[in-house]
Amino acid sequence: MSDANRTYPLPSLAQPNAHGVGIYWQQGGPLPDWDARGYKTSVVRDPAGTILLAETCSSGQIAGNIWPCCCLGPQTSDGGDGGWGNLYQTDPRAPTDQGTLSGGVYSEGLLLYKAHRNRFNYLLHDGHVEALKMEQTVGTGTLTTPKGMWTVTAGD
């Protein structure tokens, strides 16, 4: 999201497909702004049922690399981020071995999910961690259009 010349306009969390409180600001300038705006904790109405951090697995994760530093949802149906779903927990289209790619970053989430007995770890806003099946996190949504724990709207 554009930082709008470092004014950081916060998008409405009531808009369709709005998820949690995380924002990935696209900043101008050579140095990061350590005081960039974010949401107040009070926007999270159900801290014990709202995801703060989601486990995700990408072939680009190496020591010292921040990518991917965010998770857009449990599953993408179309790559969604211009690649092999590396900003999602899983991408059913992603290859399962490096040999099938000519390069790039891709989701390894399906392999991790299976290795964790079909569960991912989630840190929730109240500070507790749960190992849950993806379907347990989406509420009235779906894996590709999640609601439930992925939004700040209680009861969806």
C-alpha cells in the first residue's frame, strides 16, 4: 500500500476482503520510517480469535531475509501475488521441488502443512499460539476468501 508521501492513510477494515491489522507500506525515500502509522489495538474485537501472525513457508526464506514478511491468507487459487503463492500459506499449483522451477520464490506450505499433521501454528492477538487446520481459521469464509480469524470482524 502506498504511504501517500508518508501520511500513511489507514484503509477501512470494513471494506470487502479486508483482513487483519497488518500493513505492508510501499515507502518512498531511502530510509524506513520507524514511526509509520498502524491500527490501534482496540480495533481487534476478539483478541483470542484474531490472527496476529500466521505460519507461512516460502522457498525464499533464508537467514536474514524478511521475505515473506506477511501472509495474505490460507490459500490462493491463482498465485495472487504474481508468483507461486509465496504470500499465502498454501498454493495448490506450486511445485513441490526446486527442479521444476527456472527460478523464483514459491510457496512450500503444502509440504509444511502435511509435515505438521495438517495444521499451521497461529499467534493470536491475546498472545496465545494454536496449531489449527486451515479450515478452522476461516469462519464463514473459504480458504481462498477467508473471514473468521483472518479479520477483525467478530463472528464472521
